[in-house]
Amino acid sequence: MPQKILIIDDDLLNVKLLKTRLESNHYEVITAANGEEGLQKVVKEKPDAIILDVQMPKMNGYTFMLEFRKLGDVSMIPVIVLTAHGEMQPIFTLKGVRGYIVKPIQFELLFEKLNSLLGPP
């Protein structure tokens, strides 16, 4: 059974690129366009890991992390933040983010992080 990754990002191009690369590396991928939808998918789908953008409509990545940490068991799912804002890393690390990747997407680094968190797909 493939490991399930939830991508939470409002940029459709990023989502498509991530989804294609993850699926070609044997991950199952589900997506959400904002933090609100992401919280619903976390509870419903219980992914193995989450890739989270910071700037999104309705609920941004930081607010998502605050609400996500209140969800009990699923709040232990590892989160990797993928953002253009490198200066926010210390804030997200305090909220329990397990990986932080600054855009443009470095897939080698992303797969290293996923492997270290989940083991190989």
C-alpha cells in the first residue's frame, strides 16, 4: 500500500508538479487548495505526511498548523512546509514542522525529507 501524501497549496501549477513527481515515485497523493480544506482532508484521509504551503486564501499555513495541532492523534502526522519565505522557518519549527523547504522546489531535498520521515515509498 503506497504512502499517502496530502499537498495543501492553492497554486495549481505547484500542485500538479508535486503530484506528478510524487506519484512517479510511488506515493499516493491527495490535495487541498487551502488550510480549511486541508484540515478536513487530514481528518478524513489520515495521510502519512503533509506538504504545506504558507500563503493561501481562507486559511494560511501558519493558521493551519495552529488548528492542526488541536486534532489529537492525527496532529502527529509529519508536516513539511514548502514556501518562498525562508525567514519563517523558526516560527514553523516551534509549531512542530518536521521539514522546511524554500521554493523553488528542490525535489531531491523533498524526497530526502520524506524518506527520513516515512522510510522509502
